[in-house]
Amino acid sequence: MTYRVLVVGGGVIGAATACFLAARHGLRATVLERDPTYRQASSALSASSIRQQFSCEINVRLSQASLDFYRRIGDELAVDGHRPDIGLTERGYLFLATAAGLDVLRANHAVQRACGASVILLQPSALQARLPWLDVDGIAAGSLGEAGEGWFDGYSVLQAFRRKAIALGAVFERASVERVECTGNRVAAVVCADGRRFDADALLIAAGAWSAPLAEQLGFDLPVRARKRDVFVLASPAELPGCPLVIDPGGVWFRPEGRGFIAGCPPRGDDIDDAPLEQIDHGLFEEVIWPALAHRVPAFAALRVTGAWAGYYEYNTFDQNGIVGRLPGCANAFVGCGFSGHGIQQAPAVARGLAELLALGGYESLDLSPLSPQRIIDRRPLLERNVI
Ligand SMILES: Cc1cc2nc3c(=O)[nH]c(=O)nc-3n(C[C@H](O)[C@H](O)[C@H](O)COP(=O)(O)OP(=O)(O)OC[C@H]3O[C@@H](n4cnc5c(N)ncnc54)[C@H](O)[C@@H]3O)c2cc1C
């Protein structure tokens, strides 16, 4: 008898879990993905940046372990001599704080240092000396990652996990899961839109922003919603030597991308569910992002928007952290979603843990129990203060 693991969702979390299940535990999962072109998948629309600057220890640890994997991804996910290149660029993050945000910046810094993160706090004069193109007006301090932070090509990561998983025996089926069937407190099968039925010994819900309706069928109210985030592509003749990913105190962020930059910020007004991805809020750039960029980097005066895209954060309205583990009330259903803007950087460590949980019944490498869905029932939020 083989142990049949079904994964709903072939984004980075589902594909990476299938990959670790095969590579480390000899289990060939079946991954059900409704759209193999990944047109709306967050993993294909991500800003794909990685940092250690979180307020929760578990997030720092997840990103450290994942960074370690990303540095070795060419070896780890090579298939037939083809070594994936994800363009990992380690240039750091810079969180800027006004006087009002200084206590939080310092408290976060203490958590990060205790985890061994290479992060330093800089006074405005030191910031100015390091990054002469930065205007430090109104800034009380900045927290700069000196190593272990940066960005990469998220779509290449997704494809690399998918290719390796398939090479190791995982099966990816084009299928849209509609119904989850249970016998007692166990998932028995899922039924797809085209009528196909897949039997399961274990089910992993890794359907990103669309995970909640599946969990609902198992009696669990997953607080995960599709929240649109716009990213603007910028051309600028500005030379910003050593430019990290910069987060202004108001939430506007920017970073280099190719020969230009990308930028974004949280939405204006209500953060509504399921806003159409085609409707980019260009007013957000004009009224919020552009003034912040021009203030912080005077050399951006000649900046032009050359493109924009939007994707969904699989936003956890309860505490903005990943929800990872067995679903309470169901013996063989598991979940990995809700990362609220930090999922692709944590995918390797999350997927490695999920594969351990599915195959061995517990975590071996990194204890992910702080992210368990049980905390939602217990009303014990694990609040992450650094959500971008
Ligand atoms: C604009 C933007 C910027 C971001 N920036 C960063 C960043 O800088 N750093 C970072 O770490 N993270 C970032 N993120 C978040 C990150 O991209 C996500 O956390 C991560 O990609 C989630 O992966 P996933 O596999 O859970 O979801 P997805 O990639 O969305 O995959 C879920 C898959 O499930 C499939 N699916 C859904 N329902 C069903 C069903 N019923 N049946 C079959 N298939 C189904 C979907 O088609 C989809 O392909 C960003 C996200 C966005 C949108």
C-alpha cells in the first residue's frame, strides 16, 4: 500500500512540499493545480524578496533556513545537470523609522539579533554616510540588514521546485478541487470540477489566497483572504549605489529590479477581499508612492512608471502570519497558507516542515508549531509587526 498524499495548489508552497516529500521521504504526492500557467498565483506575481527583519522569532528562523536553501538551490534542485538560477541578490533591507517608530524598531532589532541576524541600527548621520543618495529628513534611525537579505526571481523558484518534484516522481494534475469528502473525521477523497475523484490518505491545502473555502468544508474557519497588492515598475536614470530594499516609515517600499526599480505600498482605504487584479490603482502611485519616493530619494525626480502588476496576498486577517500544520478536528488534513506577504521567502523551510509533518507525524528540522492553526481556535494571535 502506498501512502497517498494529495496537495491542493501547485504554487510554491504546494510544489516545494511535493518536492521535499519525494526527496527526503520517498513519497510521491499528487498535486492538483487548476491553472498550470499560474496566471493569478501569488508565487508568479510576487516581489520575491527575503529578509530577516521580522518581529516574531519563528519568522526570522524560517527566513534564515530558507535563505540557506536558496543559496544552495542550484545543487538542491538540479535536474539532469540543469542547475536552476534564481538570481539571488543579497543587498539587504533598510527599515526607516521616525521618532514615533523607534521603540518598535529597537524591539524588533533585539529579536533579530537574538536569532543571530546580521542587522545593525544606524543613526541618520551614519545612514547618510553609507547611502549618500538617501534624504534622512524626519528619520530617527534605520535598521539595515548587512547579510542574508535581498531578492530573487520567484517564478524561477516555483518552476525549479515543480521540475524537481516531477523528476522525483510527484504527479501534477490540472484539476480544480471543488469538494472534499470525509469519512468520520478523516478526509477520504476530493472531487474536482471535471468530475474526477482522487482518494487521499492525507490532504494538504496549499491553495494560497483560495484556501479558506476548502478548509470550510472541513469545518475550519480559516481567516485567509485574497487581498490585492499593486507593484509599480519604474525607470530612472538615478544611480543609487548599494541600494537595499528600502521601507519608508509610511509603508512605501522600493528596491532595484534589473536596470530600474519596483515599488509598492499597502492599499489606500479599505483593504477589500478579491479586488480584481486587472484594476491597478494608479492613483496610489500618484498620491502616495510618488511623493514618498521623491522626498526620500531626490535623484528620483526624473522617474517614470513603465509598468505595473497586481497579485493577491493570501492575507491572514487574524495575525498576518503563516498558518501551518494539521487542521484541528480532522485527523489527516493539513494546511500551509496565510503568509501575508512573506510566503515565497519562507517556502523552503515551511515546505520542509510540512513534508516532515505529513511523512513522520512531527517536525524534525525546525519546530513550526507556533504557526499551528490551533492558535486561531485558542484566540492566541502571533502578531507580526513587520508586515509590508
Ligand atoms: C505583489 C506581491 C508581492 C509579494 N512580495 C513578497 C515578497 O517580497 N517576499 C515574500 O516572501 N512573499 C511575497 N509575496 C507573497 C508570496 O508571493 C506568497 O506568500 C506565496 O507565493 C504563496 O505561495 P502559495 O503557493 O501559497 O500560493 P499561490 O502561489 O497563489 O499558489 C496557490 C495555487 O493554488 C491553486 N488553487 C487555488 N484553489 C485551487 C483549487 N480549488 N483547486 C486546485 N488548485 C487551486 C491556484 O491556482 C494557485 O496556483 C508577495 C505577494 C504578492 C501578491
